[in-house]
Amino acid sequence: MKMSTSHCMIITAIAAFLLSGTISSASADALPPYKDELFSAQTVMQTSDNGAFETINYDEMRDINGRDQIPEQRVQQKYVSLGIRKLQQDETLSLDGHRIDVTRVGPTDNAAFTVIFIHGRDGTRRLGANDFTFGGNFNRVKNLVAGNGGTYYSPTVRTFDSDGVANIVELIRYASERSGGRPVILSCASMGSQICWGVTRDPASVKRLKGMLIVSGVTDPDFTKSAFYKAKLPMYFAHGSRDPVYAATDQQGLFEALYKSKYPTRFTLFDTGNHGTPIRMIDWRKVLNWILAS
């Protein structure tokens, strides 16, 4: 049954009201199942650190060739639900002198929670909003977030330096204020992880954040000196074991140090996975529910 945009917005508003109460009670199931049979049915090969570290079986023939209609370009139709595009808008935000191109999925105001995805080198806002690449995983996160009353932002980051960090600091402030201070989760992929690490050093942003996800990222040896670390906000890592860009062992070393210090952290390693594997394979529902419940 087709719904009008107004009906869709009403449903989203109701979901936001219900979800805000769920999040405030720190429920482990803040986000209900969404295509879990396609995205969450992954084989855990081994776990350690009381389940905080897990190794997931990854197979290119199954998880790319068997999943995509056109390998690495277009996923099979069953993996996506395109009705969420009714809530999607490209816009340019002017925030205290910072102009930021974003794709927004979900309401501008009163979001139940916010998820911001930062792309890597040569990416734009379109990467994090593409419904069909990376096995449809961005379509899933859009549906999980906006379909439950939240707002998802995919901004364009032009430089991965202090200027890029400053832009995302402003976007975090904007999202937090427009949502009435509800949870903001920042996720960064590949070179974009430099933006996440920069944000961890901004005390004002840390007060607005609920947690962070680092996907195939670079390691920050000085993370323990950051405001984010001192606030003990949850940190989730996802990496491919054969990543040729940023070695998984480097990130694992940081995770182990954090875990031993009783810091709230999780690590998912995709066995034989490459640099782009975690973006395709990360279980967004599991990650977001863990952060929201922490």
C-alpha cells in the first residue's frame, strides 16, 4: 500500500516519540529488526574478551557475487527498500560560517536520535546515501534510523584536517540542537576516521555524542588523552583482517588496550575481509543498539 508523504511523516513522528522513550530507558532493542535475515545472519567464527571481540566469516563469492545483481555496483532488489527516499533530501547547511553539503534522511527537527556517517578519501555525501552499493548496507542504515524516527546525515568532507573536523563539529552541534539534545552517533570510515579522532578532542562535541563507530580506520595512539576517552563513551571498531590500507592489527592493539582498561568497546573483525568489507558487512542494527544501550 502506498502512503502519502504526510502520512509517512506522521508515522515517523510517532516512531520518534516511542523510540525516544525506549532510548532513554537504555533498552538493548531500541531499534527493532529490519531485514535481519539478510544482514544479521552472519557466522561468528570465534569470540574473545567476554564477547567484546568477534571474528565473522566473510566470503567474497557469497557476500559480493552472491549478493549483488552487478558485483560491487548494484545489490539485488530484496536487500533494499526505497520508500525511505521520501524522507531524503540533499541540502547545503550554513553553520556559523561553515558550509556543509549533506544528504539528510529523516526530519530536520526533533529526531529521536542522529547518525552521522563520514566517508573516506575521494568520497562525497552520495557514498553514504547510495542505496545499491556496498550490498545495500547504506539503505539498511537509512531505514533503521529514519524508519524509527531518527535522522541520518551523510556529509561531504572536503579535507581530512582541522578544517574538516571543524565542519563536523558544527554538524554535530546543529544535529544535537535541532533534536533537543537527543543521542548523536558519529561513524567514520577509512581516512574519514581522522575526522572522528579529531572530534574526540573537542569537549563540546563529546558532550553531545552518544558513541562512535570506526570502520576500516587509522589508529589514534593518543586517543586515551582525548575528552571522548575521559567521558568513557562507547567505541565500536570494524575491520577486515586483510586490509591493505590500514592494518587490522594496529586497530586491534588499540581495542585490546581499551578493553583491558575496562573501557566500553567492541571489535568486529571480518576474516579475509579487505578495506571495503566492513562497510558492506557491518551489522548496523547491532552496532547502533549497543551504542544506544550503553
